[in-house]
Amino acid sequence: MHHDTALINMIAIGLGLAFVFGALANKLRLSPLVGYLVAGVVVGPFTPGFVADQTLANQLAEIGVMLLMFGVGLHFSLKDLMAVKAIAIPGAIGQIAVATLLGWGVATLMGWPALHGVIFGFSLATASTVVLLRAMEERRLLETTRGKIAVGWLIVEDLACVLALVMMPVIAGVFGPEAQGQHHSVGSVLASIGWTFVQLGLFVAVMLVVGRRVIPWVLERIAGTGSRELFTLSVLAIALGVAFGAAALFGVSFALGAFFAGMMLNESELSHKAAHDSLPLRDAFAVLFFVSVGMLFDPKIVLEHPWQVLATVAIIMFGKSAAAFFIVRLFGHSKGTALTISASLAQIGEFAFIIAGLGVALKILPPAGQSLVLAGALVSIMLNPLVFSLLDRWQARHKEAQPVPEVPDIPPGPSLDLHDHAIVIGYGRVGSTLAQVLHDRGVPLLVIDDNREHVERAHAAGIPGIRGSAAADRVLAEAHPERAKIAILAIPQPLEAGEALAKLRAINPGLTLLARAHSDAEVKHLLEHGADGTVMAERELAHSLAEMVMATPPYRAMRVAPASSPTLPPATY
């Protein structure tokens, strides 16, 4: 083997194991995050076999943190927060305070210094965005009252963590172990905090004055070149460049710089394209971040300190969830809403690892604290689907006892009570045109799309619509495929389409299933999953262009030539 391959080893083996364990976790209906963390444990120094380079892992993790924070900023919605600010802001602050106090209490019983306990408790206070959104999306709750409260609550938690990333180095400099023996007056402490906020203020001012104008302008000019590679490169260069500049020029953390870069990109009309194009690299480095976090976990802590692990899990799943429940009830919301918010917050994730990692680096949290945080994350993320399953059962039993119905995802549209109808999955450029043609010709139909705006457009056109993923059982049940005659999958995602095809075929074996594809491999995949026919968009476009060419005067006479004129292969049926 070649020398100096530590980086290649880390990326290849880390991503490979993350894929294996992530796929296994997904198969077990757990969050893939569990698999990524387990992959890190396997390649870590506390387990036998291959041990990845910890220094390289930390640097890759830093890039992962920057891209994670960039994604948080890119999807940050002040509008969503303002819609539920009356409960989300005081509720999240109160829940964070309760979790921090509980963590401090457990740390005190373990004999840790007060500062270590505060950092430990704060790291347990935030929930994983990935886990929460997945659970909400599966239950189609994102656009309901309880979903909006949960998302707003999470935004406040994220902002609190962003503020913590700014303040933790200051706190460590004044109260950390390296500051022992130094005299700090109230004035010097306030001066340190003040200087930090001055630097932060300068950075924010530059971003608001310059970044808000320059970043969208650069994106628009690059998009105008028509080069997808340059556009993707510009997005990543902005994310990492602003993060580096924030640290080098203003003393602000990489993570905070990347967060603001995402917020500024969110100002651009091209933000959705920026998010889409940067997603693969963000996902890859995010996976490496979770792998590197897993490497820091010492499994022996479960055997050596079982009660501390149980106490940590109890804080995450019961302590802060109970606080959230009582806060939501205090604001006058129903018991069902309060339980949904509590279940959503009964886990921890990305920010917990970032806060704990920074705490260890600044020596204001012991390594054992980081292992406890990771153990709590693994257990809580694994058990969160079970918590939601219990909540679903409770809500099913008490459905009739809830006098006030939940606010629906979207305003009600035309009736879904159809028979012998067509199901059009996807209401984008292809699906909307297809649905309109069928609707104009009197075909009873409904559409399924996971985009709220698309479903609202369908309703406006007089077409019944269902919001959600076609691969979700609840969504398919609302479309009544057992009473339908045909289903057309107009979505460009072959994996989701294949899953939906298999479920539709199982529900109604006599249903005619058609799908769109973009390659021979996709055609094969869709046919194997139950499609009766597929239409390859590029092939049909070639057919249409060929017909237009042959209709022009120079070639019109050749249209009737029987065997001599070459033909393109037809659509696959």
C-alpha cells in the first residue's frame, strides 16, 4: 500500500462503514445517525481493529460542522419562528434552563466542577433537527399547529447554541482551568464579554451590509454562466470562505461564520438551487462529522458508569420532555399537542456533539462528559421512534376526546372521495401538465406531492391534492389506491418511485402503474418494482424533435419512406 494514505483511509473506511451501519439502522427503522455513530465507534481507539487518525478525523469533522451550520443557516426561517414566537421562545428557553439544571445536578453528584456541569446540562438541552423533521414528516405534522411549534422551538434552540458557540471561549478564558490563579475582576470579565460582542457585531454588520448584497449578486452572475460545476463550487466557496474569514478576521468560530453564510444565501432567489447543489457534499461531510464523534465514545463507560448513563438518558427523554409538556400546557394548548412536542424533543443530536466537543477542547467539560452525551444520544435516538409509536397509539385511543381539531396542513381542497380514479404522484412541471390534461378531459383524479405550494396550486385548479411522500403508508391510504384504476408516478426520484410502486402493487394488484425515468437503469429499477410501463423523458423528447425535423420541407418527403428511415426505440412497456 502507498504511504501517507491516512486521509484516504479515514474517508474510505469511514464512509464505507457509515454506509453499512446507516443502511442497517434504516432497515431497523432507526435514524441513520445511529449507524454513523456506531461506525465511528468501530474505527475509534476504544475498539479493536482499524483505528482512524484522530487528528484528521477532527479536521474533517470541523468541515462537517461548518457545512452543517451552513445548512442550518440556509434553511433558517425567521417567518416560521415569528408565527409561533409566543410559545416557542419562552418554551424553548424554559426547557433549556430545566435541562441545564438537571445536567448540572447530575454532574454535581459525580463531583464535577459547576462549570463542567453547566456545559454538560446545556449539551443535553437541544434536539436533533434531522430526527425531529423525519418523525414529523412521516406523520404529516410539519404544517400543523404542533409541527410549527416544534420547528419554531427548534429554531430557538439552534439560536441558543449559536450564542453558546460565541460565549464558550470567553467563559473558558475567564473561568476555565487555564485561568486558574489569575485574578479576574468584574470589569475584566465584562470587558472580555464586551470585546467578544464587538467582534461579533462587526462581523454581523459586514455580513448585513456587504454579504447580503455581494453573495446573492455573485450567485446570480455565476448562475448566468450556465455552468452547474461553477455554481456548486461558488456555493461551497462562499460557505467555507465566509467561515474562514469570520475566524481569521473577527475571531468568530468557523461554525458561526458558516451559519451566517447560509443566512445570507437564503436572501437569494437561488437559495433552493444552492441548497440542492451543495447537499451531496454537505451530507458526506456531515456523515464524517458523526463518524468522528463516534470515535470519541468509549463503550466502557456504559459498564463502568451505568447509573450516570441512565441519568443522562432520563434527562433527555423524561426531564426536558416533561418540562416541555408542562410549558405547552401552561400556554393553553391541548394535551395531544403537548405530548407531540415532548416526544419530538425526547432526543439530542448535532448541536449536542458540537457543544460537547468544544467543551472538551476548551477543557470546560471532561472527556467522560462527552462520552455520556454520546451514549445519551445513541439511546434516545434509537428509542425516539418507540416514543412516537406510543404517542400514535395514545392519540388513536383519545381521538374522539379531542374537541378542537388540529389545524390541517393546508386548506381543504376538493373531495378525496373518488372511485375509478387516477392517482398522479408529483405535481411539478411534468405532473401538473399531465394532471391538467386529464382533468380537462374529465378523468377523475387526485395528486400527491410533498410540496405544500404544489398541492395548493392543484386545489386552485380544482384538483384534489394530498401533501406528503408517496412512499408513506398514511399518504397512500388517503389516496385509496384500492379503488383507483391507474397511478402515474411523475416524480424524478427513482428510489422513492420504486418504493411507492411496490406499495401500490401490494395494495391493489390490478392497478395499472406508469412511471417516468431518465435512464435505462431507472427503467429497469421501476419495472422490477411493479411498473407496467415507463416513459424515458429524454427518449420521448428525441422522438418529438425527430418528428419536428422530419416535418420540415427538406425532409418531409422522407417521412413516408418505410424501412429506409431510421427510428428511435419506443417507450418501454
